[in-house]
Amino acid sequence: MAFGLFKKKQTADVIFKNGHVYTQDPAFPWASAVACKDGKVLAVGDFEGMDEILTQDTTVVDLAEQYLFPGFMEVHNTDILTAFAGLYLEIDPVWDLDTVLEAVASYGQTTDSDIVFGYGYNESILSDYEDSAEVQALLDEIISDQPVLLLGISGVHCWFNTLAANMIYESAEEDGIPYLSADYVLDVLAPMDFEAVEEAAVSTCNHLADRGVTSIFPLHTPDYFLRLYRDCLIARIGESMPVKQRLFANLHINRPIAPELILHRLTAGKTACIELDHLVTSDFLNLEVSQDETLSYFSKDALMTICQAVADKGYHIHLDAVDRPSAETAASVFTALRSKGCKNNTFVLASDQIASEAEESDAPFLTTWASDFLNQSVFAHARNTTEAIDLLTTGAAQLLGCSKDYGSIEQGKRADFTVFVENPLDQSLQYFSSMHASMTILDSLVVYDLESDCEAEMYDLLTTMRL
């Protein structure tokens, strides 16, 4: 028996058979085979019932009694910045001016990069300096023979020394650019080597695939770093190389800036993803909001103005509220937007302090736990393995507003799967958290195979030993 409506002459490209298929479809929770067509699920059921869609051109993959689940969608615990570790100076936003300058001087003496690049300083450490020349002089005093470029925690503020400034101004004059944005400065100086970034991105993709992750939604990632990561994936797609996870990109904003600039960045991100067949998308604004005026402070009016402008253009909003007052403000803004006719946008309020209350009150927005870097993982919030898998599949798809295409194995949905040798549902939550996937499948294509990857790694090791 196979569940699926077959049109005449419609046949399967790929059939995965002889497995234990956990569909996440309450009406038909388990099956033994999945048929796929054009990267989507064509039928779910028993292989013996798929004769009508099986031809000599159909690729048949024997799962050998393995367990196939909907592809895991990581929406809480994907810190893309770890892919760039060692490629820039990590500046803690709590450092004062002297500490930042000391760290930059030390990093400049050890880095092999042509440009001394750092990220993360809190712009408030420069509040006593109104003259840009004075600010440049602070860096000139510690490094004058190398370009220095620092990106602020907001992602929209740059700080550079005179040598870097000369390079930027010369380029701007040639290009006829009257206004210097952070994006322009970063594009001109290109402080990180793209090949090194690509290598790091590939390593991160492999690590995620080993965990069974087929889609990621990286939060709290500065626009510059996320654009680099996205461009690495786009480059691989352009070279017909396999991409191991879908990227649900977003624009992270932690300071109130002009809605026009936010919309410009969102539009640029969405335009870059056109014709990538949903391997890379960019439909979300990620806001981080706090009542602390030295951090991510938004007045209610500023928050409403930004959210209204973004929602009117059809974008979704994932808002991280750092404290309870911010959560309450965000809840009132989302409620107001719904009443004003924003019916099709996905609004997500991430806050440990208000999530349970919002669920009980049937709020007109989704809630989840806060996306802070100290406690993001689903394993810290799930009570058992079944709940963790729900959070990684149907729950994640709901938060991303894409339940029609992802999260379960049903006809018409994207054929993204995660395969395990053992049944995760039989394991403890702790054991499941460290399980290795045997395969990950994207659009019905096997993009990660643990066995072949281990064989390639062993071959590389043996050939190195021979040398």
C-alpha cells in the first residue's frame, strides 16, 4: 500500500525502501518506503505498492532497515560565528576602550592577515569622541603600518585606522559613492579570505550533517558574517557542488535603525536567493530587543514602526526579548500588527519569561524560548527524545512558517530526510543528543553518507601515513 495520488505517466525519480520511516503524519506515522519526484515526496507507504510509479529509470535506495525521519531543522542552536573562529579578533561587547585597544594591538602582532579585522565592540565606548579623526588616531597609535577594521556589535558601525580609511576613501571616490555604509566598507576591504571562509563553512556543514541537520536558521549572526556564509553556499551551488543544509537566512538587528535601511538589506538578501530553489532563502528579520539603553534598546514607537514596515512588505519577524518588559512590548506590537491586517506573516516571540503565558492565552503569534548563546539547544528544553524530534521537525517548521513544505514526510512536501542506524525514539535524550546520522538527504539526494565519508577520511589518513 502506498499513500499518494498518482497522475498518469508520473513516475518516481528515487524510492527509499526497506526502512522504518517515521513520517510525523498522525494519520500514518510509520511506513517502509518513500517515493520522490523532483525533490518532493510523491508517495509514502510500502515498496510493494509502488509498482505504478517505479520504472527502469527510478533510483532505488535500500535503507537496510535503517530509520528515516523528516530532515532535522535547527532553529535554536546554530552559531554560524563558530565557522569563522580564528579568522578574526573576537571582541567582547563588555570590554572597555582600553581593553579593546590592547586586544587589537596584540592581535595585530600575531595575525597573518593583510588586514587586522575584529568584531564585537560596543559602540558606546567611543561616545566621548565626536571627531572621526580622533577615533582613527586611537587605532593609529597602536597599529599604523597595517589597515585596521573593526565592526561594532550592531553590525552597522565600523571603526578603522588612517591607512584603512585612505583605502576606503580612494575606492569611494573612484566609484562615486557619496555615503559610506558598513556594507560598502566591508566589501571594499574584504577583511577575510574567501577561500578560508569557504573551507570553514564546508567544515561546519559537515558537522551539522553528521548531527542529522538538513536546515538551519542561524540567529544572532551579524549580517556581514551571514552574507559570507551564504555566498559560500551560493558559490557551491553555482559550481554544482552539493549543499548539505538549507539556509534560512535572516537579518539580525540589535539597534533601532531607519526602516528604509532595514528594508534595503532585507531586499538585497532576498534578491541574492532568487533561483536557488529554496536551498537558500532570506525572509526573516531577527530583532534583539532590550530595555537596557546600553544594549538593544527599542522604544515601543521605534519597534512598532520597524515591524510595521517589514511586515507590510511580507517579511517574517523573529524577535528575541532580553527581558520581560521587552517581551510585553513585543507582544503588544505583534498583537497590533495582526489587528491591522498582517495575517500571513510569521511572528515569533522568543522569551523564556512570557512563552508559557502566551501559549495559554492563545496569543496571535508563536512563542519559543530565548535564543541566547548560553542555553539554545533543544536538548535543554525537551523532556524526552520524542519531544526533541518534534522540536526539530514539525515544531521548527512552524516557527519558520513553512509547515506546508517541511517538518513531516507527506505527499508534496520537500524530500529532506535524516537517517539513523538505530531508532532514536528507543534512546534516552542524552544518548540521542550525541547520535551520528548515517545519511542526510536534501531534495531526495543523498548529500551526506557517514560510511563513504569515513572511508574517504581513512583513505586520506592512510595515504598521508605512507608519505
